[in-house]
Amino acid sequence: MHIDTDLLYTWGAVAKKVPKNAIIFYENDPPLSFFQILEGTVKMSYTNEDGKDLTIGVFNEGNSFGEPPLFIGQPYPASAIAQTDCVILKLSKVNFFSFLEENPEIQSKVLKLFAWKIYNKIVFSKNIINHKPEYRIQYFLDNLKRQHNSKPSQKMKIPYTRQEIADFTGLRVETVIRTISLMNKNKKIEIIDHKLFY
């Protein structure tokens, strides 16, 4: 969801430069602000009990992130890390709620965004849990194409490394490499100069 930056500035938002690999907030921190990316990429992830990093989402220019905990007063379930040098708009929780109260059309957009996030998490969980690695990877790639509005018949360059795909799907990187190689052999995916096309 993208909220007009001029509106956010009017309500007291401040632009902040965040260097690559800097932590924006940690898992279990209290949610105190609304964040929207002006430049760069942010990854939200957490480390499970086995010490494996699992990616919740990757957010780009124009995206907001970390909003649900603001509404329910719960700590962040994951950390947010700048994957590139970023410029992020930050608006205090109090001002964000006042802003939404004064702008019901944006409140409606936020509600729709939450509905999509919940829907996608349920579908993702349903398709990832207890399925074979190939199915998990294929579902992840199909979902990625949908998010980028790519036509199913059109090949899309996958912007993630094998490690990042492993982080998204909960698989080991070795399993992802082996499965992608098999999918390439079966012509379900194409590898050109070590880049994935799906």
C-alpha cells in the first residue's frame, strides 16, 4: 500500500536514511511508528528455534511494512532489516491513527491491505506446509509472478537468490539448489547464466 508522501509529511512524518544491513526494528520491539519506503528494499524475517532465518516479506519503494502490530498493540513478530541503502518515512503511531481517522478512504485501503495479507498468509501456509520441495518452490514462484502482475505464459526473471528462496519457503538451500536443478531438467524453470526464469 502506498500513501501519498505529502499527506504523511503533513501529519508529521520524517524521512530517515537507513544504511544497508541496519536494523529498523527488532522482533519483540513494541510498534511505535508507521513506516513507508521512499527508496530501497526492506526484508522482514525472524530466526526459528533451529537458528534458521525465515523471511516474512520483502518490501520495496512505495510499500509500507510492519503495520499489523500497530493496530493490535502487540510486539513485532519479526525484525525489519534494510537490504539496501534506504530512505524510510516514519510517522508516529498516534499521528498515524489521527491521520486514518481524518482520512476514511485511506482507512479503507489499510483494511483491504490487511485482508490481502491475511488471505495470502493462509494460502501460503496451506500450500507450503507438508508439501514436497518442488511444490513449495513452484507455489512461491507462482505467487511472486502474481504479485508482479506477470502473465502466467510470460517468463519472469526471479529477483531472489537460492538462499533467499530457501528463506521464504523454509527449505534448506541445498534442497532448493537440487530442486531447482530438477525443475530446470523438467523444463518447469529456466536457468540462464545462473539466473532463474519462471
